[in-house]
Amino acid sequence: MMSSHPQKTDCENSVNSSFSGTARSADAAAGLSNENSGDDPLDLSGLPDVVLMKIFGDGYLGVRDVVQCSKANRLLQDWFLHVSIHRQEGKGNEDDDHIGRAKNTLWKQLMDCEGLPGETFNDLIEHIEAWDGYCEELRTNLLQMACGEADEIAKMPPDEQKEKCHDFLTGAIQNYTKRVCNSHSWYKHLPTAADASKFEVVLNSVARMRYVGGKYIEYQKGDGTEFHYTWTTTKKYREQFGNFEYLHWSEHRPEKNSLRLANREGKTIYIPKYSVTAVIHDYSPEWDHYEPALRSAVEARNQDVLLEAMDPSWVFRHHVKGGKLPLEAANDLKAIAKAMITTYGDNTRIEALGEVMRKHFVRRRHCSMKDMPDEEDLCGWAKLAARAQCNRERVAIAEALYDVCVGV
């Protein structure tokens, strides 16, 4: 929610410094420490209107800060509403433009930015209270999964609780990253084009549970649901993956374009997506997803075609018309193609490909020099590029899981 302002006046800098976002540490966010939580509302009653307009109208504070400030000063809510009404009636002035840019109030602008339904301050409060309650439920689940039942937790020092939660989440992030990558045959069910298919990772209080008879129940052996090789009981799932879940969205499944989380009372909680492609699966290197693209560039003696829209024939099973390879993968393949196209003689080509190997793959820890394919092995080089892209996408999944944890 923070806006970027390259040049600020001294007054603005002072305001921004005095009322910076109430960021909380990861430990506090995890509910393991209540010190300096930043939950005290800010007192803005003494600030002049022009400063208030700059703070709120130009978006210097995050949503939670805005809500806290407005709770502290009810007049601010009325002021926003007054400016909005005047603007709709054509009575606004230049000062009103600072906060009256949208058709409705600032609250609707904030919720629109977050992809939340609603228009009023009370709507925003409901979203925040629902999310806070949901986070508390997840923190309770985490303590139980990491530390045991309530009586065991009560006897455990806070530092030990924190350490156990940290260790549990570290393992869960590693385990769940692997599960997401191999939970389906993505090598033949996802396109290779960037941004055509996206996943969301979430912390779900009813992860690996099913909705039956108006409530969520656990999966158990013998319940008649064992039909897939990834099937597991709720108990075993939670031990390995905690409350992590993912949702898959693509152009063929638009109903998944926004998050739908349910708590045990059935309330909906709304949350960013990250791009995944066919190379994410362990088996993907054997399917030569990038080999047709690399071969086309080498045969055309034009490495730049790798940055352009792909021909559908380049994609093994699923294609996106006008889709492009992920930029970093395209740059890897472009460097390989350039070394193969513009160099002649065994030594020169080997040296050029060796430099590509060091710069694009070894230094970035995708592999070692001993993995370097032969100079004529187009398929081997294409698999190397696919492996590097697979690593990048897996790191993105792990980082997304980490971000979700910190956010909660």
C-alpha cells in the first residue's frame, strides 16, 4: 500500500518519519512475543488538515495504519466521507483532490487495491478483524503441531516454543515445496509459457480436510477417499506440511483467480500468485520442453527469437497462443544459442559454451562444470536450461511459503 514518491518536502519527510508503518517482527507476527507489537493506535488529533491529507491521500501508510489512525480519531472518518460527498456533488476544491481521487471514499480505494469487496470503513474493519482472528487460529494450530497439546505448551518456555515453531516451519516449507512440484504430472499438464498458469500458496486452517454435512472432517484410512498416489491422512499431512495448501489458477480455470479460504465457521478470507510452468516437476527434464525452441533458434541462426512469442509447436502438450518463455530461461537459451551460432572451430565453441556454463549455471548454483553437455548436444543444453528454470520456480514457491508465514 506504500506509494513511491521520489521527491518529498521536508514536511512530508517529517510526517513519513513520524508515522512510518507499524511493522512487526516475525516472532511477534507468529504470536510468540507481544512486545512492541505496534498495535497502539496513533494519535493524529493535533496534526493540521494539510498534513492529514498528505498522509492518507498520498498513501504513506499501510491499510492497518490507516484504520488504526481513523479509530483513534473518529473525525477523520467523517472528514473522508465529507470530501467524498462533496466531490460526487461537484463541490470539491483543489485540497479535496489529495484524497478525493476515487468515486467513493478512501476505504473503497484501499479495499480495491487489496482486491477486497466492500466500500465503507466498517467493511474494511470486518476484513481486518476476520484476518486477525484467522491468523490467531493458525498460530494456535502451529503451536500444537510444533509443541504438542495445551498442557505441554503451558510448561514450555517461550524461547523453546519459538525454536520448535521455527524448526517445524523450516521443515514444512521444504517438504511442501517438494509436494507442490510433484503433486501432479505438471510436465504434461502445464504450459511452458510464462504467467499462463499460476499457483497461490496459503496457510489454511482446514488444510487437508473435507467438507461433509456442513462441517470439515479429517481424512482417515478406510474412509473411501484413497484414490490418488498423493493421498494421505490429515494427521500425517499436518505432521509433514502443517497448514500449507496451494491453489492452481490458469486461463482454463478462471474461477481460481482469487483466493477462497474458509475457516471452521465457513467465513471467507481473501489473499498473490506466482507463475509456474511445465518444468517444475522432477520428471520434466526428460520431456525436452526447451529443446524445440533452442533448435529453432540455432537453425535460424537468430538467438533473439527466443525472447519473442513462441510458436505453439514449441510446446509439448499445452500451449498459450502468443506466450513467451520465462525471461530468465529465454536468456539462458539465448546465451547457449549465441555461443553455438557465432563461434567456429572446436576450441572456440567449447570456450564460449564453457563461459555460458560458468556464468548462467554454475555461478547461480544450478549445477557444476562436470554437468556441462557436449558442444553439439542441443538436447542436453536445453535440459540444463530447464533445470535452472525449475530451480528458480521452486525457490519462488519456498519464498512464497515463507512470506505467508511472516504475514501471519
